[in-house]
Amino acid sequence: MFPGIDMDKAGTMFRYCAKSTHRMVERDYVRRELEGQLSKLRHIANKDMKGQLAELERRIAAAMSVEKRIMGHQTEEDVFHRKLRDKIELLEKRLGVFLENREERAQRIRELESKIVERLASKSQKVATVKEGIKTLEKMHQELSKSGKFKRKLAMIDERLASMKGRLKALEDA
């Protein structure tokens, strides 16, 4: 109904506001009754003094019991709010730890990804270098084989070419 408002929390808050308002109404009613009795007592100085005093004491006792009940409810609410606050603090700490761990995990992932990229980049560079070397040796081999001379040099180039091809295969397999 209302975006961004937690209905459970709003319901709890409404309930506590209603209880508090009800207690305040009760308190005001008892105080008005007490003030009314006291004003009657002042007007009736001597007649029914004992009966009025007994009535006054009864009303005062009732007011005191209502106040004690209100204080008891307030104490219960304080305990409840304290427990809620402690639970909220605990959850905030857990959330903080979770977020810190998530940040650390993300940092480790970034580091591993960069290492993998570096390793792949260095591997691809090595493969490219070896391929260039092979091309150069093949050109030299073609030129020497066309001339028909330098058979010893041609054999050395063949050996070197074979070792470079083996190295290239090893790099590509790894």
C-alpha cells in the first residue's frame, strides 16, 4: 500500500500508540474523579466528612492501582523495546560482518581474476613470440633450402624449428 513502509513495524507502533493513549485517558479520568471528590469535600465541611473521606481514600487507592498497572505496562514495554534494540544491534553487527566479508571476497575475486588475466596474457605473449620465431626460422629454412648450400646450417635450423614447435605445443596444452 505504502512503498518503503514495513507493515509489521507500523502495526506494532500503532498498537503501542493505542495502548499509550488508552492509559493516558484512564489516568485523566481517575484524576478528574479525584479532583471532583476533593472539591465536594471542600464544599461539605462537616456533614458527611467520614463518608467522603472513605470515598476519597477508595478513589485514591484506585488511582494508585491504575498508576501501578500503568507503570507495570511501561516497564514491560521498556523491556520489550530493550530486547528489540539489542536484537537490532546484533543484526546490524551481523550485517556489518557480512558486508565486510563480501567486500573481502570481492577483493579476492578481483585479485584472482587479475592474476588469471596476467597469466593468460603472458601465455598468449609467449605463444605469439614462439610463433614469430617459428615463422622466422621457416623463412630462413626456405631461403637456405632454395640455395642448396649451407647444409650444416640447415640442419641446425631444422633442430631449432623442431624444438620451437615442441615448445609451442607445450605452451598451447598448458
